Amino acid sequence: MSPASFHTTRWTQVRSAKANSEDGRRALADLCDVYYEPVLAFLRCELRDAEAARETTHEFFAQLLAGGGIARAEREHGRFRSYLLGAVKHFLSHQRGAAQALKRGGGVVPVSMDDDASAVRAIPDARQTSPDAAFDRQWALTVLAQAMNQLRAECAAEGRAAQFEALKPWLMGNAAHGNQAALAADHGLGVSALKMAVKRLRQRFRECLQAEIAGTVDDAAMVQEEMRALLAVLAT
């Protein structure tokens, strides 16, 4: 299977196979590896402890890859993003419930004079980014990074690695970055040719971005919707 076709089918493979086939397990492992950071960002905000967040993230993905939880994927409207966020919330809730049960000693609830103070400390700070927002932003950044890596690899394979690195600042719309005439001369191009190269690179970047998103949904109609959601998150 080529990298391009894998990107467009991996979440569908996971959902249809429930990760019980070799292809399903491989597809799920790939998605978990790529989208580790959004879960970590969510847990950092939720737990307010970097080390605990990393440990919990490892535990969550270990359980997810071990199987079982993926059977609920159909409830998440066909988006890996929604499924992953829902799954980590469920996992964290289960962990907290187990910890509370252990703390209570099997049903005996201790009374502490510090309970009210603990409740006050647990009130979220409105100035802090919410866990859901942290997840969404890191998700968007991860998708962009994956698309950029794909484009970088393509350019390198075509012997255009240096040109890619030089033109990369223009991919996110920063067309005023640097001196175009000098850059064009460095690459043996006229200014018009440079602008055309930038335009083509932007177009290919958008295609890579759409392909990356397509790999995380199971309906082509969702791709543009997810693109809009991604851009909206980055604009905030």
C-alpha cells in the first residue's frame, strides 16, 4: 500500500476492522503515534502536572493499543479526533473513579477538615486554556506538521530540498518574508518564476493537508468541514 492511499484509509481501516486485523492494528498504532501530542496537551491542562500527564498519556495509549476501547468508535461521528478526545476523557474518568474508591477504603468515606480547601483549589482558572481547547490546538498543529513533513519528503525526493526550505516561510501566507528578488537569484529563477513556485508549493501543501485530514475521517464530505475547524482553531 502506498503512503498516499494509507493516509486516506487508515481510520476507515481501524473502524471497520476494530483493530482486530493486522492492517487495523497497524493503522491504529500509526494514528496513536502521530496524534500522541494532542492527548498529552489535553492531560497537561487537565492534570496541571507535566509528569503525571505524560505517565497518564502512556497508560492511555497502552490500553487503547491493547484493544477493546476501539469498539466504541462508531459513536464518534466518524472522526478520529472526536473519538480520541472522548476516549481519553473516559479513561481519565475511570482512573479518577478507581483512585477515589481506593482512597475511600472500599466504601468508607473519611471526613477531612481540608475538603473545602481542596474544592477551592480545584476551581479552574478562567485565564488558563481549557483542556479541550489545548487538545484542539495541538491537533491542528499536528495535522499541519504531518502535511509539512509529507511535502518536505516529496521535495527532497525530487531534488528540491533546498528550494523547499527557502520557500517554506511562504506556505502559511507570509508572502512578505525576505527579499524575493534575492531569493529568486539564489535559486536561478526570475521573480515571476519564484512566485509561481510558491503558488504551486502552497497548492501542494493544501493537498497534503487535505490528505492528512482524510486519513482521520471516514467520509469525504467531512474533509472540508475539518479543514474549516482546523483553520478556526489556529485563528484563535
